Amino acid sequence: MKKNEYVTFCKCGCGEGVVLKADNTDNELSLQLVSDNFYLMQNQGKMSLKEKLKRIWFIIRGKEYCYFDILIDEDELQEFKKFIARL
């Protein structure tokens, strides 16, 4: 891991994660949500109609749709705090 980036994955093993990259020269912070292809490949790479309709319904109602949650432990939380403090 580079000094200007922070990477963490969910502790449950699902492969979901977050990548934060700080660019101090432009004062920008890049946030990437990354996901293992496991869930996508369960349906040969196709999202089910039910899942598509669920997402559309959230948009129509003006609600936020949660794609996934990430669980981190205490040690990882401390590393995240150190990264944020360096910004």
C-alpha cells in the first residue's frame, strides 16, 4: 500500500472493499468502491430483473440504494484514522 492510499476489504470475506487515494498536489481524494466478481458471476454476469426493479424503485422514490456494507475491525479502524490524519 502506498503512503497516499488506503485500501480495506470487508472482514467477512465477501470481497467488497474501498480504495481511498489522496492527491495532495490537487487537494483531491478519490474514492473507489471495489467488489469481487463472485456475486456478479453467479448469474453469468447478468443482474436479475428483480434486482434491477429494486434499484429503479429506490431511484423513483428518491432513496439511496446500499450496494454493500464493509465490516472493519478495531485495528483496521486505527489504520484508517491514521490515513485520514495524514490528509
